[in-house]
Amino acid sequence: MKKEWPLWEVFIRSKNGLSHKHAGSLHAADAEMAIENARDVYTRRNEGVSLWVVESRHITASNPAESESLFDPAMDKVYRHPTFYELPDEVTHI
């Protein structure tokens, strides 16, 4: 019986100081192989300066069907919205 390699999620930081962004997924036997495969697959033209790989089974995601109940409480806090504040006329750039 053939054992399937785990799925890894790949994140790339394109330049120093920028955030890592999800680039895709790949199968690999371990983290070292996942890094090497990610380099070969996702950074062929020197697109990145840093790679992160995370085994997919370690990622927990929210359910999009439950987004209303998850994110709705933020709507109850009007002070988080810029419309709550009045700015003086002399303040032009925010």
C-alpha cells in the first residue's frame, strides 16, 4: 500500500518588510522537502526572499457559512468606525 505524503501550504514573502502571502499547496514527505519543493515550484524567477511551509492539518479555519455570527459583534462597536469621530476642518490627510 502506497502512503500519500501530507499536504503543505506555502507562503512567500516577496521582498524584505512585506507580509508573507499564500502561494499555493504541495505534497512533501517532510518540512525540509516542502521548503525545497516550494522554492522550485513557486520561486523560479527569484520572486521571494523568505518561504514558510505549514502542514495543512495544522491550520484551523473559520467556516464561511458562520461568518455573520463570527464577525457581527464588531458591528456593535461604532467607535471602531471612522464615522464616529468628527475631525477639525484643518485636518485634511488621514
